[in-house]
Amino acid sequence: MIIIMRITNKMMTNNMMSNINKNRLSMSKLEQQYSTSKKIQRPSEDPIIAVRALKLRTNLAEVEQYHDKNIPDAKAWMDITETALTTVHGLLHDINTYCVQGSSDQLQPSDRSDIVQNLEQLKTQIYHEGNSSYAGRYVFTGYKTDSSLLFDKKKDLTYRITEKTAGNQIEFGRAVAGSYEMKDFDDGATFDTAPRLVEYHRIQLSYDTLDASALPPAELNYIKSKGDAPVDLSGAIKVISITDSANNPYEPDPDEIHYISETGELILGENIYQGLKNADQIDISYTKSSFKEGDLKPEHYFDCIQNPGKPEEITFTRPEIKQEIQYEVNYNQKLTVNTEGTEAFAHKMGRDIDEILNAVNDVVASENKIAQVKERLKDTSLTTDDRAKYEKMLEQLDTEWVLKKEVMQDAFSNGITTSYNEKDRVNTALADLGSRYVRLELTEDRLGSQKSDFEDLMSRNEEVDLEETIIKYGSADVVYKASLYAASRAVQNTLLDFLR
């Protein structure tokens, strides 16, 4: 049996309108994709694409934060640091050159004066490089980025400073004893005793012009080996002035320590030296009440107390570990961007240059005394005894001049050694900085690749192929127009067409 379904005019009209709407909806969707270049306009259109798009956008935002913000900021910080360290390395090379020149025995007084002036300027510039900053933050001061490495002007602050050293850091030195002054002639000196060189062992502190009136002026204790109880030698310390004529500051008794506050030195008696020379740790505390422009701030280098005993007292403690400022440069990856001042700027170079200056001034003073005696010997009215006495004095002053030139050359030699050591220190800091910089660049390259990959994935996930969309849109347009044409043909039928 054949069943014939009756198709009414209304059914045809409904089907016709439904097909037209479907074609128009398809065409509208393609038109939106063509206009926006996006596959979907609402998450409900394709939840999978929407969820994938959210994940990719989150990943891309994180990569862009690292690649476009964190890494450039870290590189800028490290670039400032590298520039400062490179400048310091060049300045140390110049200092080394001048010290080599100064150690020559053929220099004239004017030549030495020029060398000393240049050394002073180079020392000042080295320490001012320590105040380099980036975006208002000092790059060499660890966590204290708001505090400069050195004093930018004279400060009348009092610090109780505790330095740590070791027995192998004790220095050997020489000084001239028995020097003569012009007033000694009138005071009845016989000039029978010739000036001589005195050898000594010392601990040179990081600062000079110390406060000898502090109570106690200085303290010293040491630990022979790790685990031993500290031994206190503070009772052996004797405050003595560099100008003390009754006691030679550089010839302490075997069981004494001469504390010379003007030069910032502890001169060790022989027995004291024998006890300290193999010590693992030596702690020295002293007080300094004023600082010059360009002095390194104690709190960046030592345990110290600012304004001790006063209401505004502040205690600074050096951390046992490095003060590393780290930037997050990738997922769970941090990189240290800073170099501490203690890794590149030491007190030793400045102290050695000051000693060179003092040694040169001593030689110049001896030359001036010799010139004065020679001038007096030109006086024809001198008695035979006075002339003989002046000649004897001149002989002793010549000896003094020769010895002080030896001390001066020792000072220049120390400057050569220290400048080499400081160059090695800066080279190490530069090498460490360079290795971290290379890691940063590698991370930047990798993030750049990841950024491109995420952008490509996002494009594939969200954006349509315009060529394909244009073709599909053209096809949809043909279908839509065809449906309209078919509908127009269908609705042309009238009642008469059905009555035939």
C-alpha cells in the first residue's frame, strides 16, 4: 500500500522560511568572522576555543611580563653596574701605572707631586663610582638601595665600628725613627745618632683620624682556631700619637699594642704578633667621630653602632649571607641582578694612596730641611763649631732623606700590589656579573621564542583564515540567493494554479 503524504502550501512556506533563515544565519556568522577575523564572538559559540583562548592569553601575559618588563629592567640595572665596574677597572689600571712610575728612584719632587695629585683624583673617582644608581636606587648597597655607598658630604656622625680580620692579613712595614727637625739645632742636639729604619707588624684599620678619647679607645680579641674561646687583648692596647717624641709609635714593647688614632693603625709588639699571626679571626672595635666627603659608609661593610649611647642610636649588623636582589625572569626562575660594594670597592686602595701621600710629604719635608741647612752653611759669619754642627746635621738629614725615600718606595710598591689585587677583585665581580648577564640573555631569547609560539597558537585558535572565509562567504551568499530565488518561484503560485 502506498501512502501519499499531503504537502500543504503552509508547510512549504514554513520550510522555505526556515531554510532562508538558516542560510542567512550561516552567512551572518561568516560575515562576522570576515569582519572581526575571529572564529567566535561569544564563548557559547564554541566553549573549547573560548577555554583554550583564556589559557593562552594568561600564558602570553606572563611571558610578556617577563620578556617586556622584568628582563629589560634587570638588564638596565646590570648595565649600570657593568659600566661602573669597567670604569673602576680602568682607574685601577691607571693607579697601578702611576705607582710603577712613583717607585722609580729617578723622579724629581715636581714629578712625585704630580703623581700624588693624580692618585688622589683617581681614588676619589673610584669611590664615587660606588654611588652609581638606577631609577633612584643605589646599585652597590645590597638591600639598602635608598642609602648611598659613601658619604656625599662631610658628616659629624659617631660610629663604633667592629672590623673582622685574620692573622694572615697582618702587614709588615717600615718607618724612620730618629728624625731631626730644624729646631733641634737650637735645642742643643749633637746629631750623633743617625736616623734608622724600624720594622714592625701592624693591623691597618679601614679608617684614619679615629677618636682616641672614646672609652675604651679600642678593643681587640681573637680566636686562634674555630671553636676556641675568644682571647681579649684590649688591656695591651696603648693609645699613642704619631707626634709623640717620647715614644716611637712604631716600636711598642713586646707585650704592647700601639693604637695610633691619627693613622688608624695597631702596631703589634713582637709577643702580640706571635700570638696573632695564625689566628683564624681577629675582632677590633674602635670609634670614629667624623667622616669626610667620599668616605665609605661603615654600615655597608661592618657591624657598627651609629651614635652609640644616644637616644638616636642605630645598630647595623652585616648579614652573614649576600644581600641578593633577585628578579623573577621566568616561571619559577629568579636571577640576582646586583653586585655588592664589598665585592668591588675596598678601603685598602684609598688607605694605600693616603700612605703614599704621607710618604711623599715626608720626603719633601726632608728635602726642605736639607735645603735650609745648605742655605745656612752659606753664611760666612758662622763660627767653626756651628759650621761643623750644621755639616753633621746635614749628614744626618741626608741619611734621613735616603731612608724616607725607601719608605716612600715601599708605599708605592704596596700601591702596586694593592692595585693588582683590587683589579683582580673587580675582574671577579665583572666575571660574575657577565655570567649572570649571559644567563639573562639566554632566558630573554627563550622567552622571545615562547612569546612568538603563544602568539601563533592564539592566532590559530582564535583567528580565521581570511581566504577560506571569503570563499565560504561567497558560497553562503550563492546559497542564500538561491534560496531566495526558489522561494520567489514557490510563492508565485495562485489559487488558479491549483484549480486546473
